[in-house]
Amino acid sequence: MTDSIRIFSVDVETATTANNSICQVAIAQVIGDEPTVVFQSLVKPPNNEFARELSGIHGIYPEDTQLSPTFDQVWSQIESYFDGLLVAHNATFDIIKLSGTLEYYGLSLPPINYVCTYELSGLKLPLACKAYGIEHSQHHNAASDAIASLRIYHKHVLGVKPNIDIIIEESASTNSFFSYKQVESDLLKPLSGAPDNYLNGKKLVFTGDLQSLSRNKAAKAAQKLGADVNTSISKHTHIVVLGRGAGPKKLEKITELQSQGHQIEIIKEPRFLDILSFNK
């Protein structure tokens, strides 16, 4: 890695889907050629409010952050890092959450020069680490994810290509490289007796990569609310939950059906999570 400019990475975890809800932040920096965690802290989000679904993903709960600093207190310790090259996996997410949290406290995020390792690799973080031969055992731990992002960037700078064959071999038992996107068959059967809510009785399809939970967890949560989860979009589809990197063919299909008068609603991941949180 070059030392002509300070290269650092940031990773944040959030307590809710709100953009001001950072509950953990870590900064890693390239020192010599070695990524090193230079700052990490739990953060008390506004009102110390957490969504149960997100706590289940990153393992951080209100009791963990009750005595932690708020983000405006943390910012004074990390602001100076942001004059370098920021590296992050799914950098847009982290930047949006940083900006929203700072705005909540009347602060602003400086202009950022950044590189997104998700865009460089085309793979979600655990898969990218496998493809590059990077050890990464604590996904959704801010320090671990920040270090992993820098290591991926280092491989990219060196011209190393991700070894997709490794992922394909590990997915052989499911016969598909995209098996992590597939929904288990028992989740495609709608349940009766669900409480009255926005999803009950509606045919729902997921497309693209969800950032906060797996496709199966999302499908199970929707099924519990009475949704009829499908794997393909048709004129009978009521709702499409849109994740990152949605397939162009599915998007074209939605546009075509909507132009024919079919009422297909597109909701993005934050809205879907809000629905789940409201009905928990």
C-alpha cells in the first residue's frame, strides 16, 4: 500500500434503520503495510433505541451502550482521519449513516474521497474475504469489518483477482454460486392467522442483496406477517423488496408490468425493515 496519502477505513453498525442511529464505529489505518485498528467504540444512539432485528445481526443491545459516548463526543476523536482516502465495503451505507448521525447533532461530514470495496469486488464482505483468501471471522463487528475492507483494497491495489472458484466449490452442495440468495422452500408457503398488517395477504418478491439480513431471514419475517413470498415477479405480485444490485431483467419486468397497469409497489430495504420493526 502507498503511504503518499493516509489510507483508512471506517465501518459503522446501526441500532435502527434511521440514518442517525450509529451504535458502533471503528477506524482502521494502514501503518506501513499493515492495517491496524486505531479507534473503536460503542456509541449510544438517540434515546438508546434499538431494533431487535438489527441487534440480532450485530449482537449489540441497549444495555451495551447505555453508558457509551454519543456520536458527537466520538466525532472529535476521529474527525481528523477523514482528510485521507476512505475505504469501506458498501461505502454508501457508512457515509449515509455518518452524515445522518452528524446532522442529528448539528455537525457536518467533510467532503470525502472514498473507495468502495463492494464495488471493486462485486461481492458481499464475507464472500469477498473468502475469494481473496482473507481471514474474517466477525462479520458485523465494526473493527473486524474495517480491517477486512482495507485488506481487500490492498489485494486490489496489488492486482490480485478474487478467486471465484473457491466460492463456487463451497457452494457446490447447493449447486449454485447464488445459493445465498435463494429462499428455502418452506418459506414460500404463506401462513394463515397472521395479524392485520401491511404485508398480510400480499405476494412479495425479493430482488438484489439485502444489507441488514439474509434473504431467508427476510423471507421468514415476511412469512410470519402473512406475506406470500414468491421467487419470480408476475402480474400477481403486489410488493417487490429492492436490495442493492438488483438484476436488470427483474427491474425491466417490473417496469413492463407497471406500464400494463399492474399495481406493483417497490419498497427499499429501510422501508421493509420499518414494517418489520412496527409489527414486532
